[in-house]
Amino acid sequence: MAKYTPMMEQYLRIKADHQDAFLFFRLGDFYEMFFDDAINAARELEITLTKKNAGPKEPVPMCGVPYHSADNYIKNLIAKGYKVAICEQVEDPKAAKGVVKREVVQLITPGTVMESNMLSEKENNYIASLSHFDDGSYVIVYNDLSTGENSLAFVTHGWDAVIHELYNQPIKEIVVSSNLPEKWQEELRGKLNVTVSFQDEITFNGEYRNLCGELNDERLMKAFSRLLNYIQHTQKRSLDHLQPAKVIELKNFLSLDMYSKRNLELTETIIKKGKHGSLLWVLDRTVTAMGSRLLKKWLERPLINKNLIEKRLTIVDGFYQSFMERDSLRDALKSVYDLERLAGRIAFGNVNARDLIQLKHSLGKIPEIKNTLHQFGNKQINDLANNLVWPKEIGSLLEASLVEDPPVSVKEGSIIKAGYNETLDTYRDASKNGKQWIAELEQKEKQETNIKSLKIGYNRVFGYYIEVTKANLHLLPEGKYERKQTLTNAERYITPELKEKEQLILEAEEKSVELEYNLFIEIREQLKEQIPVLQALAEVVSKIDVLQAFATVSEANNYKRPSFAEDELTIKSGRHPVIEQVMKDGTFVPNDVHLDNNRDILLITGPNMSGKSTYMRQLALTAIMGQIGCFVPCEHAELLIFDQIFTRIGAADDLVSGQSTFMVEMLEANHAIANATEKSLILLDEIGRGTSTYDGMALAQAIVEYIHNNIQAKTLFSTHYHELTALENSLNKLKNVHVRAEEFEGNVVFLHQINDGAADESYGIHVAKLANLPEQLIERANTILNELENKDSKNNTVSDYDETAQLSFFVEEEKAEDKKKVKNSDSKVIKELENLDLFDMTPLQAMNELYRLQKLTK
């Protein structure tokens, strides 16, 4: 029976070990793909699908990409979440017996990208691993291969807490055990939109012992080993730049769940998923890539330690007070390239001479930065200057060895300075003298033959040659040269003397290029020993950049330094940091916020579009800005340090999980209620609007009461249920506030001002009018509204102003209906209903229990 060709059998053997990746199989100047890889790659990359005769039956599908331009194709596949296995020839084809030996030399995955053109310079490229242990705990490990950063975190509050923690970091890939439940694997793919990879080997590799100083728990070691083994398996090269693992104590940072990070648009907007319009967009006045990445990390993990916060604020204050010095510092920082990733590329072996010139220029700026920092009259800033260690020996090495403008390739020569290596200089002299001899020979032959157009050229096939146009051939003496090649309009010749010089020149050039490459490798190996120094320097420069950025944005936008109190929050003329930047005409209306021990909950009423959600968000954003060490948008701020922020703002279905808007609303509300403490901030916007009026109102009131009586967290609760404003009479720590709106000549005017007390109406029809709904429709809505209000007034014996009694009337009315149904039910249902302890249940639990009992009565 016929078999596949030897080359195709080799391909199939290698592909069998990399089933989850596109296999880029090197054939000459192309990477080829076959079978399903070819079909899928042709579709994803929009390249031509062809066929190859390589087996017993019909031709197999095939497609390919040029070797020299493969990076862009690989980048596109990685961006779509795929993996790419690079299979290269690992022996000289001339020396091979049979099929040239090939091996996978690197597996590129979304989380292990190292090439700069595949990375976003202002974002970390995290790969994570997740390990689950028998005691119910989880360990998450984060690694950014491009910078060498490693960190670990324990999660002990169940699977949901794992999802929230992972969502808070921009991971591109997650490595798990192959026995992780399929349901969890699908949730990782669906909710986090990441590539899921597998690694079951958790045996520790002693080679990485120096990275494990903080890992004093066996679970941490196993979890870290899982990720290290995966990275080593995929990369197959030096990982000398990996930094010691740091254990993240999640309790030491303000916790932001996935709902809050999304709703507050900290790093990207909800709709466009872009940076523009986010808080990060406003605050990012950094001038280095590594500073921008650090700022994003700080935003994702705000501090809760007051001393650490105040230390940052003091440095920001120092930068804020000295504009001239800060401007000089920014200019110097602009010349500092990405030290973190340059160190990674040095260790990884894909650094080139141009990268090292960038490193040289960056290091050359460190003395200037240090000197500028010492000009600030601020002790903490001076301490930062003292932490800037200038590795002078690295700069000296690079200055002595590399030319200022080297080529991209390190294998074509012209990268090492003259005078750095004596042997190299000898080769270069031989090559230069030889070429001078060639030039002199050309002039000599022109004079002897009297052929002005005679020239001596070179190509890789024939080497050096003498070329004479056919029109001048009659001027050549018979037998002067040896014919080598005939062209359409000329003849090419050689002489023994020319070939002899050619050998000397080419030998010198070949040895020169080879020696330059070896010298470059030696330089790179010397730099590897300095990687920890470069990484420590990068850490300090990044911190300086972020803190000066806080000062720069604070001065530009008139932010003020906040202070922190134990039990009282006061913000005077607070503003939304993002919206005020979008409203560049300066029309944003500032508002005050006051919360204390007697004022835990603000119940906010007012019409749609009036600014209730903006008011709520700006409090959360102000708190986060303060806890990362930035000044805040207001005239005065005395803040509380929150341990967690929970938000339920906006309406959205989760169609992937099959959850309606109301279910998403209830899940987010339950997450806040189940996890908040008295030191938390809760923002709930229009709770209960996704169901019937009475259901929604009952749930909203129950949630407010539960937070007030059981959690006592600082809470902003906006609602259209005006009946709830009566709760101020029964809940002593709840206060009503409203957004002012005035009616003028039949139109509503939003003043966007927060005042004490409840709103008098919702102005819903006025908002519909602003949306340009048809006039006939608006008139009909007004008519219906008047009829409903009149009917309600006739049927209701309680005072319109006695809103507590009015709400009780609605509830009693529904209870009467419920009693009719219960009387017709089994006594078992009645007994279960009587035994329910509603005060020991969350609103979501109560709703589920009532739904179950209702089904029993049908």
C-alpha cells in the first residue's frame, strides 16, 4: 500500500505532538501548512489554498507564507487566540542524508509572545495558571514573559471569586490541569475570552529555585511549577530574565469585582472596548511605555494602606509644586526606552543591535534624571533619586562596541565599531584594501584598453568580473581575458589575478561577518548578567513616571490632594474625571457628597438623563483615584478608605450565559450584598426596574433595608420608585437627595445639581420629548398619565403625601391576591410559607423561594 512521502510523514509525526497549534513547517523560503491547518489558515489569514501531491490518494490541502514576512501572519493568528508552532530545519541540507531534520524550536501562544510587533507597548501581556486544591483553595499565577514579572495570589472564596480576580487582569491565556471541570473551562473561555491551555506536570524544576524566595506554601510551589513548566515547554530557550515571584495579598488592595471594573470603565469603555473615554485615558500622562503599564496595574489594584497612599500623594505633591523641574524630568524620561522588555529580549535571545543602542541611550539619561530629581525640595523624591542606580559599565560596553546606526539583522555585519576587536579590524582592512585594489584595477584596464565603459562588478554567482559592452569588444586584444558569461549587450570576463583577489576579499568579508555575529553574542551574554540591575532600574523609572504623570494631570485638570478620615466622607464640588474632559466647554456641573456614621445611604431620585448615574460613578472614581495616590477632581476632599467597591449600573443582557437583564441585575446586587462590609462602597442604580412595578419596588425596598440594617456599607441608591423616599422616616441612616430639574414653558431643564430631599416627579415624558418621539405619541402619553394619576387618586384613600402608607397599600393589595391562591393550595405549601425566615435571607434567596412555592401551587 502506498504511503505518504518521507517529508509528509515527517510533518505528520511533528504535527501529532502539536495538535492544538498551527504547525509552520519550514520548506526553503516558506512556512508550509497542510491538511486542516492549511484549510483553517487559508480562511483566517485570507491566503490561497492549494494542493500538494504527497500521499497515496488525492492531493492534500496546502498553503504557505513567505519566511521573511511570517511575523505578520503569526501576529494575526495569535491575536485571534490561536497558537503557532515554529518548525525549522536543524541541520545543513547539504550534509543531510534523506529528509532534512526538522524540529519545533518555539511554540508561540497568546500569553508567551515576545516579538515587539506582536505586543502592545502600554499593556502587559499576561499568561496565568490556575490550580485547584483539595481544601477548596485556588492559586492563580501571573507571568508577563516580555518583562519577566511573576506574581501569585490565593483565592479562598470559591469559583466566582476566581472569575472576578482573573477578569481584573488582562490575561491572554490561562494554563490549567486537564482534569479541571469542563464547565469551568467553558466559563474561562466565555467570560474571560482567553485561550485555555493544559499542563499537568507540577514537579518543581530546581533551576528556578532563585525565583521562589517568597513561596513558603506547597500549594504556591505546585501552582508556580505548573506555569513554569508550561513556559519552558513552549519556549525552549533561556528564561534568565524571570523575576522572583511575589505573593499578592489580595486583602491589601481595594477589591474591584468584574462588574465594577466594567461599569466604572476604569481601563476600557463598555461599548467600544477602547481606552479612549476610560479613567486610564484621562490619567495616563506617562511618557514611557513601562510607566503606562505600571499605571494600569495601580488602577487595577488600588491601595488600602493609608501610609502607602500618603507616601505616593506626598511625592505627587512635590512634583505638582515644581513645574519647571517636572517639565525637565518629563523631557528626560521621553528618551528612556522600554528597559523592562529590552531586558527580556536580551535574555530571550531575540534582541538586536538597534535594541541595544536604545538601551545605551536610555542608560545615558539616568544621570540627568537623577540630577533633576535632586532639584526637588522633597525628601521622598530625593529617595527615589537615590534608588536610581546607574549601571555605568553597561553603557561603557555598548558605547565601545556598537556603531550608532546598525542594521536590523545581526548576521550581516556592520554592527561592531572599529577598534573594538583587533582581529575584526584586520579582516576589515583586508577587505577594504582588496576593494581598493579592485577599483585601481578597473582604472588600469580602462586606460590599457581605451574602453571608458569597462567596469568591474560582482555578483554572488560568478563573483568579481570584468564587463565590456559588445560595441567595444573589437578594442580588446585577443586572449587578454577569459570569457565567463555572455549577456545580451555585453560580455563578462575574469583573470587569474582577479580571482585570486576575489578569494582574499570574500574570505575576509565572510570571516568578518561571522566574527561580528560572535562578538555580538558575547556582548549579549555579558548583558545577561546585568538583567537584575536593569529590571530594578526599570521599576524605579516606572514609578517616577507614574507619579509625575499624576502631578501633571492634577495640575492640568485642577485636581486637589485628598485627605483620609476614619468615618466621614466629604467632597466639595466633586466632578466626574472623564465626563468633564469630554465636555470641553467647561459646562460640567460639580456636586458635593457627604457620608458619615449617621448618613450611610443616599437615596437619589430625579429624572432620567439628569445625572444620577454620573453622580454615583464620580464618587467611586474619586475614591479609586485617591487610593492609587492621585489628586482628585474637586475643590476639597476628605475621603474614606474603602476595602471594596460594588456597582450595579446600567442594563445589559448576558446572552452568552442565557441571562436576562433582570437576572444580571439580581446577580450583581446579590454579589454586593453577599460580600460587602461596613468599609465598602455600594452603588446601585435603578434596582428592580427589570420586573413588574410591585415586584421591583418590593425588592428595591428590601435591598435598601438589608444594606442599612445588616451591612451598613456606604451606599448610593438611585431609583424611580418615589415611594421609597418615605424610607427616610424609618431608616435613620438613610437620607434623600435628588437631582434638580425645572419645567419651563412645557419643557424640562436639567440642572444636574444634587440637593437634599426627594424629587417631586420623574419627567419621563419630558425625556421622551427630548428624544424627538412623535408629538402625537407624546400627547397621548400625557393623556394616559393624567388618567392613571386620577384613577390612583380616587381608588386610594391614603394621602398622596403619605408615601409609606401608599407603599403599604400596594404591598397589602398583592398580599390579598396571594392569599386567594394560597387558600387553594396544599397545606404543605402554607406550612412552608409560614416557616420561612425572611429576615435571614438575601433578596435573591427570597425571590427564588417564593418562585418555588408559586410553582407548587400551580
